[in-house]
Amino acid sequence: MIFSSTLIENCVNEFSKLPGIGKKSALRLVLHLLKQDKNSIDQFANAMTNMRNQIQFCRQCHNVSDHEICKICTDFSRKKKQICVVESIRDVMAIEATQQYNGLYHVLGGIISPLDGIGPEQLKITSLIERITQEEIEEMIMALSPTLEGDTTTYYITKKAQHLNVKITTISKGVAFGGELEYADELTLARSILNRLPIVDIISN
Amino acid sequence: MLRIEKISLYHFRNYTNQEFSFDKQIISITGKNGSGKTSILDAIHFLCFTKSYFLHIDSLVITNGLQGMRINGEFRTDKLDTLTCIIRDNGKKEFLKNSVAYTQFSRHIGQFPCVFIAPDDTELITGSSEGRRKFMDTIISQLSVDYLDQIILYAKILQQRNALLKQWHLQSAQDYPLLQIYTKQLQTIGHIIHQYRIDFCKQLATKTNEFYTYLSEEKEQVIIQYQSQLESASLEDLLTQNIEKDIRTQRTNYGIHKDDLDFELNGMPFKQAASQGQRKSFLFGLKLAQFFIIQAQKNKSPILLLDDIFEKLDESRSHKLIDFLVKQNAQIFITHTHIEQVKKTFKEYQDQVQFIEL
């Protein structure tokens, strides 16, 4: 691509570093920004630099936060004795979106996979164990993906927390809501049948 | 009745673009060396197993110098199913049944069973234990989706465990709890797989013996013995006791990935004791046992792909084999260099044979 302005060229190069953005999309975005008035571009640029410079990771749960301790951890209405262990920030957002959970979180920052060079020491496991002891957590909910790596991480953390006085639970696995039974994959269906629930429980809940 | 009625090949091995129709129970494919006989059989195998029988890297099945490939086949059981496999220009493989793409290829295995017999298969007797484990896995996977899932999972855990052992070599801090978790996971799945293999090997031993004596007309006993470290102790115990060795060698030294099958003839290892002819008879015994076990469990006869086998068998054995197979109502594909030879072998079944000359 040939540009008549190196300013435009630099900007296009920067945009095209973003995931999923090629040279042409980058140019389209840049030309769009060129049409905006200068104030709104300042706003745009500031939002980005501020975001990167000022963002913090919560000292307690390692979620993204504007302050040293995040909004969720400081929220008085939340149950402080319940921790939900998740892989990433995205999982926090997904669970928050359900509006069904009212406890705290702990973001591991990944799951154990020696093949990818990720061992337990790279994850926030030590701080999790510390939290459980210091804050006298009553229940730890393991909400990791039902893959081999997710399971391994769940077992590992369970083993580490075994001697502590904490109830350890895991999210249930089974047939998707609104899904047709015949399209569910066999493994999921088999698990669902093995771990079936008494209907009385479902009604009383 | 399982029949393949049509197959079209695009950029697959010898074929840039060609279609074949099959309308008989027995299909004889004759032609010179290198004319593409085996390629047709391999294409059928590809559609049944989502991979080649001979080439372990997918990109190698694409015709030299060309890009992408496609195989399309029509299979009839009680209904017509169209299977398609595509390898795109970028190397991505897609597999479709009736135009619906599989998200997991393993879900396809076992739906359209087939048994391949090729000249190089004597490797099974003389080669390494890996071939014999693959032989077991291929058959049991066709019988049980659960087995296939467990095998895949076992391999994944094994990979992770070995990766961890390798890392330990580089760093001083060693995380035993994590290793124990992998050990426990291997233990659970290892023993499930072990049980499947025990059951299977019992069937295999009996059936192979039956067919061996039928083909060879000799009274020798062949013995198939399943060998596994898990027979003497639980996998967890083995791995825990030998943890030092694992750490030293940086890999997992015990488990069902070390299993083997022992073949014996008159109390001697088959490799040493058997003549060429006995080996062939035994190989056919094994393969027919495979055919029979699948047939019994699936209630349909697998497609038989016989690649150049009459070179290896004398006339009376060939006759017996053909007699047996035709009676089983299986669709049979046979390749050979000389059409006269095939015509002679099949003279009693002339109207059931379709001849394709390349």
C-alpha cells in the first residue's frame, strides 16, 4: 500500500497490529478517524492510554479493576465466604452476566498445561490458598472448562485445599439449556444420565 | 448389507479427477504396477476411517504438485449416505456425512466398518509393538465409541505428564502433587482400556485360531497372548513405585501404551518359528477374526479391501478364503496385476464380479 502521508501510514501500521485487523480494515478505520473532529479523537486516544496506564489487577481476586481492590471484592452486599475460581477475566464477565452469583471470584490467569509451558506456579494458586485460610472461606466453587486441562487444574487445587476447612464444589455439567436432547453429544448425555437429579430437588429450588 | 456404490476422487494420490461406480458384490481392480489400484482401496478406507491406511500425514495423499483434495463416496446400508472428505488448499481437513460436517472426526469411526488386508501387513507379526497396539485400537474403536474416547483422552494425559517430566529436568522445583494427579487420571482410564483389551483379545485368540486351522489345514495351535504391565499391579502403584525412573528418563515408562500382543506357534514366538506360508495364514487368520468380531457386533459385514493378496496365497487357500467371504455377504474389493488370474479364482461367482481395468 502506498500512502501520501507517513502520519497515516504509521497509524495504519499500528491498527493492523490488532487481532483480526488487516491492512485494509486498518486503513478504513484510520480514514474514519480522519473525518472526526479533533476533540473526539483526543477522547478516543485518551481512553486507550488511560486504560492501559491506570488499569490495575485486584490485589485479592486478580480481576481487572480501577482501584487496588476491585468493585466486586468491595461490594458489601456480596457473600464474602464464597469464592468462585475461574480461568480468566472473561469468565468473570460471563458469570456476572447471569446475575445468579453473589459471591467473590478468584481469577487464576490460565489453566495447568505443561505442554503449553503453563505449570501451577504461573497461576494464582498460592494466593488462592492464602485467601481461603485468611478470609475463612466456606465454599470454593470450581468453575473451569470441562476439558482435560480444566479437570487437572480442579483436581490440583482441590488437593492443595484438601486439608483446609472449606467446602469444594464444581459447576454441574450436562445438557445445554434449550438444546434438543437428540443433538447433545453422547459423552455429555452419558454424564447427564449418570449424574441425574431427583425432580423433587429441582422443584423445591 | 453395507455397500459402496460410487466414489469420486479429486487430487487423491494417483487420480487428478475420476469417478468409479460399483454395482456388484465383488469388485476386481486390475492394472499395471503404479496404475492406481491401491489408491482406490485407500480412498475407501479414507472414507471409513477419515484417514489413509498407508500414509500417516494427510497432506501426502494429495497428488504430487497439486493443492487440496476431495473424496466423495456413496454408501448404502438400508439408506444412502454420502461421505465427503476435503482437504483445503491451506491443509485444513473437513469431513462431511450427508453434507453435514463433523466437529469431531472420532464420531465417524465405526459407522462404516471396513477391513484392509495389504501385503505389508506381515509387519504386524514381525514389526514393533506399536503396530499391534494400533491393530487393537483400530478394531475396538470401531466396536465402541467409548473406547475411542478413552484412548484419545489417555494420549492427552500422557502427553501432559511427559511434558511435565521434561520440564522438571530444566527446573529444580518439582511439583509432585501435579504429577500425582496425572498418575491418578492415567490409572482410571488405563484400567478401563485394559479391560476392553482383555475382552477383545479373548475373542481375537479364539477366532484367529479357528480361521488359521481352516486356512492352513494344519493342526498347529497358534496362541495369542495379551501382554500388559497392568496384569501384575495397578497402574498407579507401578507409576508411584517407579517415579524415579520416569523422572530420569523424562517420560512415562508404565501404562497401557506399553501393551503388546504375543503370537506363538507350537510354544515358540511366531517371528522365529513360522515359515512364510504360516505367517500369511496367520495374518489372514487375524484379519478374518477382525472381520468376524466386527460383523458379529455390528450386525453388518465390513467392506473388505484385499490388496494384492493372491500373490501370496496358493490356489486352494485363495479358494477357501473367497468361498468364505462371499458367503458372508460382504462387499469385496480385490486388486491384482493379471485379470486372467482373478477370472480363474472367481469362476464360480462370475456373475457377481465387476471387472475394472485401469
